[in-house]
Amino acid sequence: MSKNDDQGRPPPPKTTTPAVREEERFPDPIEALTSGLGDDPALGDLIAFRQSRPDLKEAARMSRQFNNEAHRVAYAVGGHPQATTVASGLGLAALLFDSLVSVWPVDSLDEVDAKLALARARGPFGTDQEADYVASLEPATARRIRLMRAAFHVGELTVPPAPPAPSLDDRNLAAWPRLRYDLRDLLPLRGGQPVLTIAPESWIAFARSGPDFGGLRDRIVRMLATAERLFELARANEDGKSRELRLAAEGAQMLAYLTACQAMVWQARSKADLDVKRDVARIINDRACRPDPLHQQAAVRHIVDEAIWVHRRLGLSEPALFTPDWTEIV
């Protein structure tokens, strides 16, 4: 790319973010993003939350990095004696970042890039097939693919084409960009020995921690009720405040679905926790007939499908690995 040096990709980062390195225990990214709102956010708080711009590209990179590292740890020769728990902590962190990327709405091409890049990295996402190919998929696998596509769907926004193919005079072709944003260009190659920048003991502590499930359920109920009331007020408002009310309603809705994903990612530590998780699934399932964004409803279902594999690593019994009887939305 002698004539197009600006089309190259930055090298893989050598470390994770400074905030992660300095923490004794990795923080729940959803909790870190939403804890400042409190239990009864003001209208201005919800508007500010809706208009905030978390770095979804970085969230997608972190999700992919932690998922890769979970596999390194789990299958490393002569690894940590509690490798399964360490890998589970990494897997939980990856799913929390997944939740953030999938639930957040698309406001710019940055969100588009993050969602599409993580969808390609996660799989199964499906590939282009010849017209004469007959698909042979289990119904559960086909449903998983549909939910993942819906969870990371970027809407009707027109996505610019990927970088052009190299011309006859271009060089450095091995580094020619494959896509506008490709996580493979930003991370070390998969496999090999673990490259943890956080002590394994911190990941063990993270895997064994968890939120107050009752508090999460209460926040979901409150925020969904808040969103419905604000949408209703926005439709009836005649004082020129409809936009602000609608932004706040969307902020409350996003907060509810992020919290639902949080509840689905974390493992139940008791029968009471499991009962709350069932309540959360029922609450989200009841939203299938509401005009809530499809990608947010699909995100919760997608997270349930993915979290069950991490929960199995943690040794949860089959009754705790519940799969809700979802109302089909895709």
C-alpha cells in the first residue's frame, strides 16, 4: 500500500486498558456504566445516558480478547489448577461486553462497525451459500443463528462499502484491510499459551461474584414502566418537549435491557437467585408483543444461549441451566 498508507491497520495492543490493569478485580462493565444513575434517575440523567457514546469498538475488542483468552486458559498445557474457573470469569466478562454492544442502539458508523465485527467474531452467524446448497441444521442451531443476527442487526442505516481492492501498483498486500473494522487485525492470534494481564486469582474472584439479582429485577420493572410512561407523555406532549421525553424513554429502555442481560449473564448462586432469573425471563418474554426494539429483545435471548456454556464450566446443575420458553420474535 505504498500509495495508501492510511488504509493500514494499527498493530495489536500490547496490553489491555490501564483501568483494567490497575483494578484488583475486573469490574462488571454494565455495572460500571449504569451505577451512577441510581435507583430513581431524573429525566436529565436518562437523556444523558441515551446520548452518551460508550466506545463500542473497544467493548467489541475486549469481548473478543476475553473470549479468546478463556480458550487459551482452558486448554493450556500445564495451566492454572483452577483453569476452568479462570476461563469462566473471562467468559462472563466477554458476555457482559457482548450485551453492551448488542443492546446499544446505532447512532453512527462506529456502532455499526462494532456490532458487525463482533457478530462475525462470535458465530454462528452464517455465511453466503450457493443457491443449490441444502442447509442441514438442527432447529435449535437455526434459532440461535437467527437470534444472533437479530441481536447484532444494525438497522436500515446504509453502510459504506469496505476498503477497495488493491490496485496493480499497491504493495504490502498481506496487510491490506479486509473490512472497515476487523477484530482480527487488533488482537493477537488465537491459541497458544495464556497472555493474561490480570492475575488468575482476580478472575476466579470475578467468576465467583455476582450482582444482587433482586435489585436487578426491580430496576428492570421500574425502567420499563418509566419508558412506557415517557413514551406516552412524548406522544401527547404539546409543549415542544417530545424529543427530550422520547430520548429519556429510550434511555430507560436501554437501561432495562442492559440490566436484563446482566441478570442472564451471571450465574444463580441460590434458589432465590434462580427464581429471580426466571422472573426476569418472564418480564422480557412479555415484551415480545410490545414495540420494544427487536435487537434489544433478541440480545437477551442471545445472551441466555451463550451464557449456558459458561455456567456449565462453573459446574451448575441442569436445573440451574434453565432455557426459557421464549415467545418467538424472529
